[in-house]
Amino acid sequence: MYPCAPEDVRRVACVGAGVIGGGWAAHFLARGYDVTAWDPAPDAAVRLRRLIAAAWPALEQLGLADGASQDRLTVTATLEEAVADAQFIQESAPEKLGLKRDLLARLDAAAPAGTVIASSTSGYPMTDMQTEAADPGRLVVGHPFNPPYLIPLVEVVGGERTDPAAVEWASRFYEVAGKSVITMEREVPGFIANRLQEALWREALHMVANGEATVAEIDASITEGPGLRWAVMGPMLTFALAGGEGGMAHMLDHFGPSLKSPWTRLEAPELDRALYDAVVAGCDEAADGRSIADLVATRDRGVIDVLRATGRLPRTAEEATR
Ligand SMILES: NC(=O)C1=CN([C@@H]2O[C@H](COP(=O)(O)OP(=O)(O)OC[C@H]3O[C@@H](n4cnc5c(N)ncnc54)[C@H](O)[C@@H]3O)[C@@H](O)[C@H]2O)C=CC1
Ligand SMILES: C[N+](C)(C)CC(=O)CC(=O)[O-]
């Protein structure tokens, strides 16, 4: 049914080549795949090659697969050419439901029979996106994190009409391609990680809107605080340690009653013009004159340092050869 086993994939198509599609293309190239890409924007090829070139130093530090090369990228003139021989397709077009529905149906019509098609959507359930496709069984969500070439996690989930075997195939493929995979049994709004991030972001926006904290204070509260722990242990195990020898049970007995109010207090904030402007201005101030390219390079260096420090990457040349 599938064109090949996940282990035998050689050609991947990336459709939509902005921040995320470009990041996926960089990741797949670094893993030694041939990548075809299509994006309707007139300047897409130039932007894509620039993004991949900027990511490449970080990818070299992570370690390139044998034969990996930026030259294995082909940017095609049409969507049909991009997917004609693809053994896996990653869709990363704008987050608009109608566009995703039409595009996934078009990809389904053009792709070789059985090729799995994954959407990078950061929130739409596949059930809502697969409505127009003739073969919805091969459509899955493969939700990455920015940048996909550095952040290991991808959340995989199907829709009501997805064949569970396609979810399994996609999860295995991502693993082979070097990702850390969470395969979800059922659709959940925002998947897992974005649901958590959205809760944090909702509170952050409320604090900016109410003048309770600045953008800089919000960022520092995470990078100087819980963010340091979260790269090592998730929020659950981290809080279990807050209970001392009594672990999570003591933590819940001790703090549960006092936490009930903050859990239920706030609705989504109104993203009005004043809040929009305050968040944008706060981020400009936090960037302190650094360009987006400078910030990307700083983030990439920092994430690699964290991956090394937490043992996900070798710390020294000696460790790398062990
Ligand atoms: N930016 C982020 O942090 C993350 C985004 N995502 C998801 O990835 C997807 C892409 O988002 P970004 O890369 O951030 O957006 P982006 O705006 O950077 O890139 C979107 C690209 O799609 C192209 N495009 C427009 N119409 C298209 C069409 N009909 N077919 C194919 N391509 C088309 C645009 O020219 C553009 O290059 C979205 O579904 C988003 O939710 C997922 C995880 C993180
Ligand atoms: C902002 N975002 C919702 C598009 C973020 C994601 O979907 C994942 C990420 O990179 O944090």
C-alpha cells in the first residue's frame, strides 16, 4: 500500500517553504534525503535557500548524515512536480482552514498512491482538514516545533478518516528521520505541547494587557526560572520535586487547594490594538537592535548548548566517538 517502508524513504517533498517548511527542508537535507520543494511565492526559492544556508552551521554541529548536501534540494515550478516521486510529503502552508482543505485535496490528487501526507498545522484537527480529499486515509498531522531542524519533537495524530496505519507509518518515518515522536491516540485541540504553550501565552498576554508585567519580565521569568528546569524534566516531574520526599502526592496536598483559583480564573484575553502594539513593542525592545537573523543564530547556538548539556548530543569529541 505504501510506496516503501519508512526506513527506505529517499525523497521527501516540502510544500509551503516559509519558516516551518524551510526548517523541515533543512532538517531532511541534513539527514541525507533528496528534497523537492514548492511554494507559490515568487521569491520562495531565494528565501528557502537563504534559510537553509543559515541553518547549515547548526546542522553541521549536530552532525550531517552521509551524503547530506544542500545541493540535494530541488525547487519546482509546480506542486505536481514537487510531489510526483515523493515518498513522504510535509505540508507547511499558511494556517487557514480553507486553504489547508483545498491544498491537502490537491496534494492527495497529485501524490503517488499511498504516499503519506503530513500537515504541520499548529492547531487544526485533521478531521476538519481532510474533508475534500479523495483518499483521506493517508492524511496525518505532523506538528513540529520551530525550528524543525533543531527542536526534536513532532506530534503525530490522525483524523476521524485517517487510516491508523498511516499514523503508524508517519511516526516511524519521523523516528527514522531523527525526530522525537509523540503519537497521539486521539485529537486534542492544540495537540499536547501547544495546548500547554497556549495556556502560558494566555496568561502572559493578560499580564501585558493589565500592565502587570512587561514583555521583558515575562521572558526573563521563564529563561531565568522554570525554563531552565523544563529542558531537563517536564512540568510534572519538576513539580513532583516541589513536594520534597513526599513527591507529587505531597505537592498536591500542600499546594493543590491554593492553586485551584489560578487554574480557573481567566478567559482568553482580547487581542485588541493596544495589546497587539504593546507585545510587538516589547519584543522590539527585547531584541535590542538585533536582527531576526542574529536572534535565529543566538537561539540555534543556545539550543545546541542545551542539547549538549542535557546529554541529547555528545558533549565532547571523545564522547562523540564512544
Ligand atoms: N511558525 C511557527 O512557529 C510554527 C508554524 N507551524 C505551522 O506551519 C505552517 C506554516 O507556518 P509558517 O511556516 O510559520 O508560515 P510562513 O508564513 O512562514 O510560511 C508559509 C508559506 O506558505 C506559502 N504558501 C502560501 N499559500 C500556499 C499554498 N496554497 N500552498 C503552499 N504554500 C503556500 C507562503 O508563500 C509561505 O512561504 C502552519 O500550518 C503553521 O501553523 C507549526 C509549528 C510552528
Ligand atoms: C506559535 N505556534 C503556535 C505556531 C507555535 C507552534 O505551533 C509550535 C512551536 O514552535 O512552539
